[in-house]
Amino acid sequence: MNNIKVMKMQMIQVEGKIIAEIKSDKIIISKTQDALDLMADAGWQGAVGLMLNAGNFTPAFFDLKTGIAGDILQKFSTYNMRLAIIGDFTAIKSRSLNDFIFESNKYGRISFVSSREEALKKLLNNNQRSDK
């Protein structure tokens, strides 16, 4: 399936930085290559970060045994792009996923947040560590 047809990418300029906000009610990222393609498109348009809803990711992303989340985190680190995933992560039962979310939020390359406003704040925060 061509993901371009089921989503809208809106560029938001705040504080001199461009953030790409992805809007869709479909799964946009099913595999690592989908994330790379989205990152490349947003980066080409000048974005330093991406905002997506948790529902835009395959459920396998949230199953750490698949390796998809780790692979995507590595790509965002390698290509110096930030990602904010918006959703309700309070009901997660998996200790390993909770630990992954905690560590991701700590280093700031990928942030798991509860709102669009929090996503923008995380993506624009210059005090985040960018070496992880």
C-alpha cells in the first residue's frame, strides 16, 4: 500500500524550526523502511522532527521482541531526526515497553507523549540529549 495516499504531512514552523505533523487514521509505519521514507520526506522539506499518533504504528512496534522499535530508534539517531509519538501509554502492562518508553523520553530522540502540545514542546526542546 502506498502510505502517501492515506496521510497528510503538515509542516509547522515554530521558533525557527520545522516540525512535520503526520495526520492519518491509518497505520503509516509497518516496518523500518516506512519510517525511513517518512523521515527522508520530512527532512527534505526542512523538518527537524516528526509527530505521529501511536495508532499510525503497526502494533508490532510496541512488541519489543519484533525489534521494529529499536531499529526505528536507531534510524532516528543515525539521521539526527526527532520523533514524538502521541498516545495514551499509561495502561501499558509490559515492563520492558515501559522501560523503553522511559529511556526514550530520557534521551529525547524518540518521545512518547500524551498530547500534540507536549509533542511540540519535546521536539523543540534544545536541552534534549542528542548523542543517543
